[in-house]
Amino acid sequence: MNSKIMEIYNFDKRLLELAEKSEKSCTDAMAVLDGIAEYNGAKVLKAFSDNKVSEPCFYGSTGYGYGDMGREVIDKVFAQVFGCEDALVRFNFVSGTHALSTALFGVLRMGDRIVSITGKPYDTLEEVIGIAGDKGNGSLMDYGVEYGQADLLPDGTPDYDAITEAVKGAKVAYIQRSRGYSLRPAFTIDDIEKMIQAVKKGNPDAIVMVDNCYGEFIETREPTEVGADLIIGSLIKNAGGGIARTGGYIAGRADLVELCSYRLTCVGMGKEVGCTLGMNREMLLGLFFAPDVVAAAQKTSAFASELFTQLGFRCTPRKDDPRGDIITAIELGNEENLCAFCRGIQKGAPVDSFVTPEPWDMPGYSSKVIMAAGAFTNGASIELSADAPIREPYAVWMQGGITYTSGKLGVMLAAQEMIESGLC
């Protein structure tokens, strides 16, 4: 650890010693992450060259967007990177939840049933499905789609026998890869492959849909390479590499991607329309950077986990545990610790470092939420950020870090804030 850099922030001496010890103990884990990034970087580069990415792909279009060369090439590049037939990559997906909603409404019809096989879905999807919110607001259940759920085992792992039973007669088996606001592990590709096998055992015709948010480039394979029919994600998370300012993707089976495109635009036009307004360049550049940016975020996560373990807090995953996403959950025990941590993360942000985060009633969430993020792109959780609902066990979910240096400093500032507040 560079002592001169550390002097810039006047860190507590004890914190410097713990940080140096933590970083050294992460050496082997970080070497593994570098190897994954190297492989994925090669995979992305090959997709660019195979699909002849060129300067005209960056020009964009207006109006209807007919014949937009860049839009078509981007879809092909993403499909190759994810090892699937087709992709729908658009800047006008406003969030991961929007892309997920588009996919669900694209493939489900009245009388169909969706089964979440990883327990209760993330907060923002509950109203889309209809298990929360007002009736009549246009949820899936309002349109006659039935909902079922296969809960996880007490240790947070999938219940494969329950999955096989639950999906019988279902149209969609839904997997949430990341943990949301829970303390279960994020699911690895091996986990997802076993879940898919359990689904197909009970219902060979079920469409397996994976919420891949926070999971892209964590490993050398994606869920579509182990049998998932559709994967969905946001470009202001992993796949946008900290460059894309907005957008999302749906990738997988060509017939299903086409149905989703009808939902995004309209039936009969689908993927053939939609101007790109000059956004192609940053979506391609973001994807190109993504493997290395995701590695930086994972290194930040590993360092945070080890440092806060040394400070006496329970962290998951640990530095060398198998990872399914870029997130580390830190159980801070009470609201005071949680808010101090978020204040420190905010102080380490390149943007809005002077802002003090406070809990608030955020739309789509059932509890007050505190969020720390000072990002070049608003809400981009591939950039260092932390958020938490104000409820037991007062855990904070920290993610991102587009460079390891900035990520590490942000984590240390979070610890420094807690130390200066007399909390650890």
C-alpha cells in the first residue's frame, strides 16, 4: 500500500495497518480475478472483430432508426459475448427492472404462470408481478398471469427438489442471480446450471429467465451458456463498464428476444426500429471496458470484505469465496453504524463527495433506504456505491468501483468515518 497516497487522506494509523494487512491477504484472490478478466476481455475483443465493429457503427440514427448499422452490430456482439442466439440492447431501457419487465410481459400471456425459483424477487419487481402495490395498476397478475414461488433452503441455497415440483405447468422459471436485500449468497454459474437442470426435469418446456444484474463477467461463462433461455441486465451495472450512461439488454433464444422486442416497440416492428441518437459508441466502449471494470469492482469487494472482517463485522462473501456478483454485504448491527458507513462511502466519491446521504422513502421499496453514491452516471452501481434498507440486520450492500484505487480509498473512508464517530 502506497504510504504517500494514504497520507493524502490522513487515515487513522490503526486503519492503515489493517488495510495493508487486508490487502496482502487478498493477493491470491485478486490474481484469480485478473485471470477471469483476461479471459473475458479476449472473448469481448473476438466478438468485436468477428462482427466487424467499425467507425460507421458509432454514427447513430434519428427518427424511426431504419437500417441502423450500429444497433444491429451491437446486438450481434452482445449475443456472441453471452454465447446465445440474439440480443436486444437498447439505450431506452431505463433500468434493469424495466428490461426485466419488458421480458416478462414479452413472453407471458393470460393464464400463464411464472415461478420464482430463488424465493421472493427483488423489491422493485414485486409491483411488476403484482405481489405488491395496488390492484389495477397493470401488473402481470392484473393481466391474468399467475405467480408461484420456490423458496430457498434456510442456508440460502436452492431447493432443487422443490424447484422441480414448483415449475410443473409453469411458462417461466425465474432466477434472480444477485442477492437483492438478503444475506444469501449470489448464485454462481454452477448453481444456475443445477437450477436449470432441476427446472427441465420438472418441465422441459419452461422458459428459464435469469436476472443477470451485477453478474456479467464475474465468471468466464454466462447463464445462457449453461441453458438459460433469456438473461436480462442493465448497462449502468457491469455490462456498461462505467461508460454507458443508460440502457439495458435482453439476450438469449432468438424467438424469445423477438417477442420481447415487440413489447419494447410494437408488434410487427420489434427490433427493426428504434433510433440510437449517437449512443452506440458508449455502449460498445462500455462493453469493451467491462471485463476489467468488473474485476476492479470485485477487487474492491474482496478488500472491503477482508477489512471489515478485521474490524469485527460479518461480511459475505469473504475475500476468496466463490462470487456470483460484485456485491459485498456487511452486517453493521445498527442504524448509526450503517449511516456512518454510507457517509464515508459518499466522501470517497468523485462526484458529490460533499453530500451527506440520509434515509428516505424511495419509490419501489418497502422500507426507508439510504444510498451512498457519487457517480459520473446517476445510479450507476458499477461505480462505487452502497445502499441499505433501514431494517434489521442493518446490513449494507456495497458494490462497484470502476478502478481499484478509487474503490479501495472509498472503502477506507467508510471505515474512517466509523472510527471518527467512535463506532469501531
